[in-house]
Amino acid sequence: MKTKKIQNENGDETKEDLYTKTVGEFGKWQTLLFLTIALPIKLTMPWIHFGIIFLAPKTVFRCVKLNSTIETLNSTCYSDCVEYEYYSEFESTIISEWKLICDRAWMANFTQSMCMFGVLVGSIVFGFISDRYGRRPGVISSCLLQLITSSITPFCTNYWSFVVVRFGLGASTAGTMMSSFIFLMEIVGPAKRELLGCVYSMPLAIGYALMALMAYYLRSWTNYSIGVALPSIIYLTYVFYMPESPKWLISVGRLEEASIVMTSAAKFNNIDLPSSGMLSVVETLAKKGKAEIKTQRKATYMDLVRLPSLRIKNLCCCVVWLVIGISFYGGTQYFGQTSINTFLSVALGGLVQIPGLPLSAYFSKRFGRRVAIIGMFVINCICNLLLVLPDAWFYLKLVAGSIANACGAAAFSVVYVYTTELFPTVARNMAMGASSTTTRAGSMLAPFFGELNVLASWLPPIVFGLFPVLGIVACYFLPETKGKQLDDHLDES
């Protein structure tokens, strides 16, 4: 197997190059782990994050018993109404199950906010587990939590137990996504990481489209929840075959274990084992890693605020991530719940993402990260504003909403790379953590922006259409990183 030589200033072989030569860049071993770990995780994630579209769909209700007479006016609340009837495309929803209408209408969107709050908390908790105890425990523990909470969901007997379980589901998906992504990025070679970033997002789009098909046949919130839970059974197999990241094992000094994993990877990829033994290679990698760490000054969160160059970048990145969280999650949920054909809208929204993601990667590489994100914000803005059109323009709204959804997903995939490149190595994880926190805050607020339609039907599209303008302004103050070498130290930024 041929690999590209990567050398440092002294002409020595770098740690990345040595690792790639030993286990392969993206061989059968890496491909198998991607298909069996990342694929199930990313396919099922939209069913939880965007499940509210089918758990609490557009519902018309009427009072059927008011002062001993039959009431015929739809969606009208009465203080002395004894019983309501609910009409939607589903046999039962959480709205009809727990009477989430009138003064309780806010509670439907509150479940989504709690799910996104779970994502925020899960990012912190499972991030700590993944760094302290390993990528494997991070993936397995979060996957088992998803299995448990998804299995409990159909059996929730009251609203508040459902909210607690949705929080747990959100926390579990944060752990599965983050830990699995870090694991995969650590086992592939540097030349294939850009490709992996794009490929890793593709199952999400497919899963989003499949969500509409699943909901079409499972027309109750309990059946839909069972459909979400069943694929999680596959996570039990991870306990038996998922390896630990060799790079994490080396970083914590567990060299013999790293040697075993790398030997297995090399054999699976049909790469000849080093004549000096795999353990000697691992020891060399450990020495190179220690030498690199000694040259770096440790950064703190205060550096993101204290240093002028990092302060502007951090502030603008947080704004961009906040905008994506609001426009992507909020716009997608609003469009799905208000469409006259929810299934078609969601399915097309997922299908449009499939070509949109590789296109965004191409534009990012061809024109630059900043230009790509600004372009997607512009399209997202226009398409969301078109949702103010009446339902008679359904097909135009269908196309506009689907494109807005695809642009939001594409912006997410590009901004991950962009934020990584904007900050030096010693502050990169902290910057990503700060940005991720703001997008989770945005996704928590997003459902309530959709509720503005009780004041005026045109308000939510206007809000979701104008927020990207704020993101465009923030991008204007960020430098382009296309083709630039990544900084390692604070004094290089």
C-alpha cells in the first residue's frame, strides 16, 4: 500500500504518516467500522431529533360537549368545554393523548426543547466519558442509553414521564454522534478525513427521508416510538466487537492494547506487519506524541475571550452556529408540521439533502468555506421567506422548504470543518464546544418561534428567513481558511 509522505520541518516522518502506513488510510477495517457503527447511529438520529413532526403533527380539534350541546367550530378553545375531538393524519398523537391544546399547547413544543436540552447535556457528559475513559465506552454507554430510553418511550403513561424520556433520548444521541465521529476521525488517515466528514453526514439525510416512510405506516405516537426503538437493538453487538481507538490508547499510555488493535487492523487491511513488531511502532508513536505535546502551551476558555484574534472568531462562530440551530431545526420542524402533506414534505426534504451534502463539500473546496456558508444562508433565507405563501402554492412551498432544509444540513457539515480550521490545535476543542453549545441553545428556542403562528401565520417564516441574515453578517468578519495550514499554537492565530 502506497502512502503519501508527510514530513515535519526537520524532514522526519510525522506521527500521522507512520500511523497511516501501519494500519492503512481507509481500508476494509475502517469501512467495516463505518458501516456497522456510524451508519446505524446516523440513520436513526433524525427519527429522534425531528420526531416531533410526527409525534405532534398539525392537529385540528373541536369541542364536542359544551353546555350539553354539540359544538361545530374547529380549533376553538372554551373554558367550560368537557370534551374535545382531535383530527390529524394520525390515529393518535401526544397532542390527543395528553390534551396539549389551548392553554397546554406550549407543552408539545416543550418536549422538543427538552430533547435538545438533552443533546446539550449529553454533549458535555459523553464528551467527558469519551475523553476520560475512551471512545469505546463513550459510544457504547450512549448507545445503551438510547436503547433503554427509546424502549421506554411507548409505555409512558403521562406527559411528564414522556418529557423525561425525551431528554434522555436527546442526551443519548449527542453521545452516539459525537463519540462515533471522533472515533472514526481517529482511525482514518488525514487525507481521507474530508471525505469521511461528507460521507458521515449522508446517512442522516437518508434517515430523514426514511422517517416519513416509517411514520406513514406507523400512524400513532406509540407505534412510531416502537419503530424508533427496534433498530437500537443492534447497539448490543457493539459490546462484543467494537475496538478502542488506537490513538486514544496511545495517548493514555496503554501501548500493548493499542498494539493489539493496530495488528488486527493491519491484518484486516492486508498490510504487512512491521518487521520490528507492532509494539515498537506504537512506542515510536507515543514518543512522537509526547514531543509534540511538550511544545504546546495549554489554552483555557479565557483565551477565547482574552485574545483579540480568537475573541472575534469565537463570537462570530457562536453566532453562525446559533443561526443554524434556529433556522435548520426550527424551520424544518415548522415546515413539516404546517405542510398540508407532512409525509411528502419530510421525504423530499431528506432526498434533497442527499445531493446537497456532496455539493456543499465541492463548493466549500472550490470557492472556500466562508463563501459556501454565506451562499447557503442566502438560499435558506429566500426559501424560508417563500413559506409565507398560501397553501394554494403548495408545490412551490414544498420545493422551497425542502431546499431550505438541505441548505441547513449542508451549512452544518461545512461549519464543522470551518470552525475546526479557524482555531489553533490547543484551543480547537474548546471553540467547538462553545459553538456547539450555542447551536443547541438555538435548537431549544426554535420550536417556540414556530408557535408565533398563533399571532400571525406569516411570522414564523419571516423569523426563520431573517435569522440567516445575521449569520451572513457574522461570516463577513471571519477569515477564509481554504488551503491554509492549520495553526497549532496561540501565537500563530
